[in-house]
Amino acid sequence: MAIIYHLARTADWEAAHATGQYRAPSLDAEGFIHCCGDEAQMLAVANARFAGQQAVLVLDVDTDGLLSPVKHEASRSGGIYPHIYGPLNLDAVRRVRRLLPDAGGRFIGAEP
């Protein structure tokens, strides 16, 4: 079982339960769902893209359970990130956690 991480707004994740699959806005705009390969990468992205927001979740995704393909690709920043090329089936999500900010609003981790 390989776990990758996707950062989702709470409202988007809750809306996915009505359809049975999660479609990040990037799926329609770019053709894939952005993910992170480890917790350090996830925190860096969270602080770069979601700083100051409170309704952000971490979806722990089991790549073995995905119905859509995953590719690990270079980003413009030079890192290698996993991308899901299609919708995320909800049963591939093993855990949903809330990001935890420090007093200044910087994310320092996720719920255990």
C-alpha cells in the first residue's frame, strides 16, 4: 500500500459524497489532481497554497485502491509530485485529516 496526499477544501470533499467521487478543480482545468508524495511535501504545498485558510483537509490516498492512473511527474519548482489522472474514488481514501495551524496561521501538521 502506497499512500499519497491530496489537499482538499472541506466543502469540495463534502460535495464529493453526493456523487461518489472527488473531482478537484484542477482535474477539469489541468487534466489531473495534484498530490504530494510525503508529509514534508504536503506541508510545503499547504503553506504555499492554503496559508491562512482553516477549512483544509489532507486526504490520505491509497494508490493501490485508485481506479484512475497515477503518474509521478516533475513540477515547475523542480520536485517530483504524484498526479491522479481522473476522478478520485472515495474508497481509495484511507484517512481524512484536518490541517493544524500554529498561532500565526502556518500549517505545522495534520491531525493524527
